[in-house]
Amino acid sequence: MVLFRMLVHIVILGTSLPCISSEVWRTGYKGLGTTHEQMGVVHWPLAEFTQYLSVVNYSAAPEVQTGGMEPAYRIGESILSGIFTDDPPIPPGYVKLRNDDTYVLGPKAEQEEWDDLLRSYMLFIFLVICIMIIIIIIPCLGICYCCFCCCRRCKQGCPPCEQHRDARRRLICGACLFLLILPIILGLVIAFLSNRTLDLGLEDTSKTIKMGSEDTCTFLRDVSDHIHHLFVYNFEEMQRHLTDLLGTAHVHVFMDLSDTSDANSMEELARVLTNTPRALNLMKQVNFLEKEIRFLTAQLRDGLRGVKRETNFAVAVLCRVDECRRFLVQNDIQFLDTSTCLNMEGLPDSKVYVDALDKIVSAGLQDLPQRGLARLREVQAKIKSELDRVSPPILRDISLAKETFRSQAKFITNAIDAVISQVHLATLNSSKSFDDVYERFNESRSTLNLVVCILIIIVLVLLLFALLFGCLGSTSTGPGNGVCSKVTGSWFLLIAIILLFCILSFVFLVGLFYFVLGVVIYEGACAPLRDMSNNTLFRTLEPSVNLMQAMPRGDASTMAPLKVSSAIAACRSDEAIFSYLRVNGIYDVDDLIRVQVITNERPQKHVFQGDLSKVVLLDTEEKGKLNDMRNEKLSDYHSTLYTKILCNQFAPISLDTLADRYKNLAETLSSKSFKEAVINFQNQHLHLKAYVEHFESKLQSHYKKITRLLNTIDKLILYENYNFATSIHILLQAVARSEDFIQHRGVQFINTLGQNLSLVVDEQAEEYIGYLMAQCNQNVGHCRPLSYIYDRSVQLVCRRLVDPINGYWVGILLCGLFLIPVLILAHFLMCLYTKIMIVPIVAIGGFAAAAGARNCPICTGEPYVPPPIISCGGGQQAYCGCRMSGAGTKVFEMEIQETGTERSSDSLLMITSDDEMKKDN
């Protein structure tokens, strides 16, 4: 549509272009025959509009402090999106719209009627039932555990036989428990940071809202300035241009008439004759210099002839050697006085030109062209008087149109202010969505969340201490094992198990509460705001913009409320604000094409109605005087008459150089053999130096001065580098042609140019309207910043409320799910830590140990065999404090008669040797 309107506008402009007559006004020239047309410059240029430069700086979007919990938030959203797949995702009654712009919890959520929500999704009700079963069963299991399994009631088995297997079990269970602790720590970190993010979101709310308000005001100010620039400032530029165009139209028409008719030749003729007094003064200087040059060149020529003569005599008579002859040839001594620059016979006599110019000045001929210019200015006055009838109506229409466009700018600014202000107000209110959740739960929320995290931390600390003592502590061998033993680890595990039975249901209950609450506020607020076009719930409860509240009275009487989603969608595609206004029927900038700036009727075809048939630039007498003047003695004057004779190369080589060579030659020759020749050459050296000083230097100076003076005289009294007679003849012929053109075709030419002026005024107005429409549709008020502000506010709702809540229940339920297997592993590991390892009995002082585990009656089922009796010196038994004297004992393997037929070969009997017994006795 925009392209079609632009094409239509181009066609309209094309029909209004100035019509240039096909008549040939000037031979060899196109158009109206003016010089500037041939250079591509139009008669009546259009205005150049200043472009609007926006220097708006919007505030940078604040970084959302998620604490690295973004993956957890997205996991929570993925779970909710996978469960709630219907559209709308939640039944009516759980979310409602307050004051048409703020989402709050609905009556069903406030009264905790969750049956409709649970019945809507089987997977959701299944998850809730599972969590509720866990919440109910855990306390029962805890009571049973405390009644039947508490106080470390674990079967001991046979520690000696199961020693290696128990060690493996401790290793595996400890590793599994440690691996289960890691996701619990992760869940705890997620829950803690989500709770912290929730608190930080509340602190950043006011700051973000303030930034959004400032950016909205900045956007409105920029749009308002842009509209004022287009509708007011650019129109004033066009008004000033047209006022200047109409005010100087008579000057433009007159100059074009002078250009096409060659009336400019009168100005050239006046220039030539007006400059004659100045040319006379310059010619007098030329006359003086010319006489000086004639005299100096004659003197220099005579002097050079004398040098040549003396040199020939010296070489021929005084110095008959090859060196002198080479000097004569190499320096062109024979041609020393033959330069054309020394011959002034063809130089004009400047006194003749001085007399001719003096005669022109004395006769007052320079006043004749001024009379012709005065008659030409009368033509300009007639043109001005006729065109002054056309300008006032056009200027009046432009002034009225200025007020029209100013009122249009005011209306558009009010409409845009209304739209954006109301959208921003709705945005601010939307950012306060679910503030009732804070009002109901904020007092106890932080404390409750902190208590849950602290309880889980306590359980984790107990488990970690248990693993530490279980790994590094010694194995229990009976009472009195000390603190650093596995038994201490078992006590930590027992405390952790009891604490888990106490808090696990509470943890799941808190997680379930946040899970259900997160479902309602995410599907009710965050998801609809992020996907406004495809969300049925948002379309049902979408905020609207009421322009009636913001527009001035009478401007918005028929404007229906607008939906926020349409405004934001338009802004996200970075459309101009005028496109949105047109689509919603608020304002169509294309209607400006109907505005008629120039309302008066077109002027008549004959703008100029004067009579130019009697215009005479030069009368017969004046022409006769000027013709007689050009035939006088000044007729052949041109600077080339001088420059073709004058030059500054007075010798074949430089005289300074030649003088130095004479001196060098004299120094080379022997003063005894060629004494007279040496004197001769030295004299020629002195002569040449004198000629350079007194003749050549002056001639060089005079040459430069006379050349400069002649060029100046040419510029003053010649036309297009012709000689004086030809210049005057050409100018007089041009004046005659100009008179004829003005008398017979001048009126028609002025009317043609004046008609083009009226068409250009209409074209200028249409060009401005087209420029205005294009700028408004393409460049004014790209409202993407407004969508940034809205998205930032939507992000405020999601980031400060929804995402932290989802992150919290993800972290808490993760901790709860992994604490259940921790409970089971902790019990098994506690039993392993409480086992007492029986050490083989060894007599004090090195007596034999009890029988090994290989014949353990508990493991093998063999009959019990009492331990062997160990005799000590002095008649004491093995279990008494037998004092022994050292290392002289002997160990003998004895066969002990058992009650059966079998003998035990593994029993060791330790008795002292005969030597030791003797010593004791």
C-alpha cells in the first residue's frame, strides 16, 4: 500500500512539472536559452529540507541477577510446559485481571480450591499424589524405625569372617552416599540462590520501573521533536524558500531575459568603456616603459657588439692558441648581438594608444552604455510591477497552510502521547502483577525458606561428618575405642536419620506449595506475557489502552480501546508509530495528500501585460559615436602586438656566466706570453658585468612590468580576447540583437517563465507533502525502544517472581528426592560402622593367640572347642598376669586330645623352654 501511494504521488508530481515551451529561444541552446540551464541548473529550484537528527540515549537494560540459576529456571519452565499442554493451560478462576491491567490470583487460588486444576491434567495430579504419599508415609516410617531399629540395633554377624566383605560394603555405601550428597548440595544452592534472587528482585523493581518511565518520556520527547521538525520547521523552510523565490522572481526573470536576449552585452560594453580612464593611466606607464626598453636594448646591443669585436681581435692577433679559439666558438661570441630581444623595430608606439584613450575619456563616451543600462533597468521595473500582483495571494495561502500543519502536528503529538502513555501505564501496572502473592506470603516466606535450607544444611553436615569419621576413624573392637572411630560416625548417621524423618515431609510440603503456586503464576502471567499472540489466556485477559482518558476533548470521541499486544507487536517489528496509528484508525498521515496548500486559482496565462515594443538600448547617434570610436587608432590594440616582440633572452647565454668565463680564461693564460690578451679578456669581463648591472637587470624588470600592465589593459577594455575594434563590434551587434528580442519576443518570454513560476509553487507544496508522508511512514518514531521497555517490565514480572519460585521448588524437590535414598544408605552404613571386630587372643609377653577364623563354629557349624590352656612359669594360667623374663621362650606345637576323634593341628601352645624354667626355679 505504501509503495502504491508513493507511485500515485509521483504521477501527481509528474503532471505538475513546469512546462517548457518547445520554441527555440536561442540558437544552439536548449530550454529557454539561458546559460544556467545548459549547466543543469533549473530556473526555480525546490527547497532543501533539513533532516532531523536524533540524539536520544536510552538507559541500558539492567542485568538480571540470576546467580547462575538460569538452567534451573529453564528446567522448571520445561517441566511446566511439558505438563500443562492445553490452551488455556489453567482453568478459569485461578488468575484474574484487576483494573484491566494487573494480573492477580483468582478467587479459586485464594480459597485454595485446586480440584479443577488437578482434574485438568493426569500427570499433574499423579505428581501431586506421589508427593502427598511421600509426605504422609515418611512420618510413619520414622515412628516404626524409632520403635524397632533405633539405638543402632544391627546384627553383628561374624565380624572376623565378614571383615573383608564389610570393608567393601562400607566403601560402596560411603561412595554412594557421597554421590547422593552432591545433587542435594546442588538443589540446596539452587533453592538458596532462588530465594536470594526473589529478594533482590523486590529491591530492583522500583529502579527498573523508574528507568522505564524515563525511557518512555525520552521516546515521547524524541517523537514530538521529530514531528515538530517535519510539520513546523521544515514547512517554515519551504515558506522561507518560496517567499525568497517570489520576492526575487522579477530579478530572476530579468536576468534570464538579459541572458537569452544577449542584453548582457550592454553590461560588457559598459564595462569596457567605464574602464577606459584606468586603461589610460596604465597605457601611459606602458608608453614610458616602452621608451625605456627601446633605449636600453639599443645600448646593450652596442655594448655586446664591442665585446664581440674586442674578443675577435684578441683571438685573431693576441692569443693564437687553441684554447682561445675554443672559447670563441663554444660561447657563440659571433652571435652575441643578434638576439631578437634586442631588436625593437616592430614594437608599437604606445603614444598612439595613449592619445586614443585620452580622446575617448575626453569625449565622455563611457557614459553611453550607462544610458542603455538605465533603459534596461526600466524593463526590470516593469517586470517587477507585473509580478507583484502574483506573489501576495500565494504568500497568504502559505501562511494559512502553516497553521494547518501546525494543528496537524499538535493533534498527532497528542495522539502519540496518548497511545504511548497509556501503553506505558499498562506496562507499569503489568509489572506489578501478582503483588498480592507478596502481600500474603512475603512476611513468612523468607523465614520459611531459610529454615528449610538450614535444616537441609544440618543434615548434610551430619552426613559429611559421618563419612569423615567412617573413612578415617578406627574400627570398633569393643568399649573404650575413643572418639575418632567409626562408632562416632554411626552416631552422626543416627542423628541424621532421625532428623531426616522429622524434616523430610516438611521439605516436600514446602516444595509442593511452591510447585502449585509456581504453576498458577507462571501459566497465568509469565507465559502469556512472553507469547501474547498465541496464548488464549492472554487474549482473554489482555490489558487494553483507553485513549479517551489521555486525548484532549473532542479528539478521541470515536476511538475504541486498543489492545496492548497489538502495540507491542508493531513495536517489536520496528514499525513507525504512524503505521500503528493508521492501522488502528487513529490517524492516517496519507490523508495529508488531500491538503491543498495553494488554494487560489491559477494565474492567467499572460502574467506580464506590459509593452516592450518601444524599448531601445542604444539610439542611432550613440551607436554612431561608438562605431567611430572603434575605428580610431585604438582599433588594433591587443597585448600580443607587444608580447610577440618583447622577450627577455638578450644573449645566447647568460651574460653573468659569460663574464665569469672571460675571467677564468684570463686566469688560465700565462700573463708573460699573452699579457695583452689577458688584459683584453679581463676588460671584457668588466664590461659584461657593467652591462648586466645597468642594462640587462633593468630590461628584465621592465619586461615583467610591461607584460603585467598589458594583461591588465586587455582585461579592462577587451571582450573575449579580441582586439579593441572587434570587441566593440561584437558587443554592438549583441546589443542590436537584444533590442530586437526584447521588442518582439520579450513579453512572450516573460509570460512563459512566469507561468513556470506558478507551477513550481504548486510543485513545491506537493513535494513537501510527499516528503512529509515519506518521513512519517518510514523514519518517525520507530517504536522498538517502547517494546524494549515493555519487555523489560515483563521480564521484571518473570524474573523477580516467577523464575525464582520455579527455581526454589526445583531445588527443594531435588533435595527431597535425593534425601530418600540417603535415608536408606545412612542406615546400612550406620550398621556397618557399629560392628565390633574381635581380635585374636594373644598371651601377654608373647603367648599364643586363639584359633583363627577358619574353624569358627559360627561360620562352619563345627562343635565348640575350648581354647587351649597355656601354662606359664610359676604355675600361672594364660589369663593371669604371668611375669616372664624375656626372649628365651620356645614354642611347641602340641596335639590336644579333643572329645572326638579329630585333633586340632592349628592350636598353638606356648611354654617356656627348660632354660627359662630353670632360671625361674
